[in-house]
Amino acid sequence: MNQIKSKLDIENNYELRQKLDIDYNFLKKYWKIILEYDGEQKNTEFYCPKLKRRIRKFDVLDHVLNLDNQLGEAYYLKNKFLTVINASTLENIEKNLLEWIKEVNSSMVRDYDVAIETILYWKQEIINSFIINPKTGNTMTNASTEGTNNFCKVVKRVSYGYRDFNLMRARILYCNRKNIVFKSQSIKDN
């Protein structure tokens, strides 16, 4: 009797371990699929070495989201938030954000609590980011400033440090091709 029981235990454990191994592998290998926005996903087909067959991206997504109800709900809420951000205008962003926050608060997912606090703290700034620039027709962002700051950091890192700030400033401005007039000052004067 004990031998039969231990044989059944071994078979059950093997099947369970194999199933958990596949689930673990899906979560570990295909985690980026969960992070993608639903509106931009394509149902591509690829070979899965673990299953030894070709599978589709949406099949993997369905499998991973069905592993845990909370994971599926978190995925739905994330996509709903991205839809709110992508589809809203200045007139309706506040209402849409507050509706999304109510939906998150009524859900089982508590991992969004910090995000909700951040959204509520910066709500006016988030709403202001939907203002359209009349000259360009696009929303106003600080992307150009962030790009310039990043470029300055890269120049500083690549140059192994400048001893003179004016030289570094001239290099940054020259590389950015800004038409700014420099004071005529010799390096030897300093």
C-alpha cells in the first residue's frame, strides 16, 4: 500500500512540478508581454522551447493572466490607465482619472496604492500636461530639456572631465549646433 501511495505521490508531484515549471518559465521568460499596452500588441507566433511547439503571443498572455486573478486584474487596470492617458483630452482627463482611481480602489489589487497617491499629489501637473501648444499642435512636455540634460551628462562622461567650464559649455553648444555667439576670450587669458 505504501509503495502505491508513494508512487502516486511521485507521479502527482512530477506532474505538479512540471506544470509549475512551465508556469514559472512563462512568467520568467515572457514577462515583457504583460507590460505591453493592449492597443499596440500584435499576435505574433514564435517557437517555445519549453513546450516544443510554436505558440502565439496572446496564448501566452492568456495563460499567464489566468495563473492568478490579481495579476489579471492588475493587467486590466494598467491597460485601462494607459487608455485613459492616451484617449483623454484636457476637458475630460480629470474625470477619467478619478473614475480610474475609483475602479482601482474597488479592486483587490493594492499594488496601485502608491501610484494613486502620486497621481493625486501631482494631479494638476498631470492635467496641465494635456494642454496643447498652439504653435506646434502637440501637448507641452519637458522632453527637449530632459534630452539636453542627458546630452550634457553624456558629453561630461565621455570627455573625462573638463577643467574649464567654458570649454565644456562651448563643446556642448557646438555639438548641439546652437547659434550662440561666444565672447572672444582666449584660453590663455584664464
